[in-house]
Amino acid sequence: MGRAGEGRVNRKTLFEEWFAFAAAVIPEQATDVQRREMRRAWYAGAATLFSIITSGLDPDAESTEADLAYLDSLNKELEKFAIDVGEGRA
């Protein structure tokens, strides 16, 4: 996790990530309703993840080992889901 002054971090917006996701997974023949519902679901997931992260971190100014372990566990859960999607289990 980068702190101010520790070099450049490429910070993408949710908007940018939505379009990358949509381009990768939504078929061209999807209807406007399907696209809208996918976008709503994607943003709902992003909002939920943001809420989980911000409510679960220690309130200290600096990240703790527990914070880093928590973020790592969330990352592993997301990676497992991506694998499950790729293998047709999700």
C-alpha cells in the first residue's frame, strides 16, 4: 500500500474499471436492459466491497498487520471467484 510521497500509484476510477469489465464480459448483442442491470450489479458490488473494507480496518492512521491481512483475505476471495467464473462454477 503506497503512502504519499512513496512514488506514483496508478489510481483508476470505478468508471474506468466498469468500462474495462464491460468490454471484457458483456456480449455485443446484450440488450440495453442487460447492460444497465450488469452496471447496477457491478456498482452494487463495488459499493459493498468499499463498505466492507472501510468498516473493517483499524481506525489507526497507519495500516496495521491486521489491516493488510484483511485486505489480502478479500483479495484471495475475489481471485477465487474469478477462477470459479472462468471454470464455470460461478
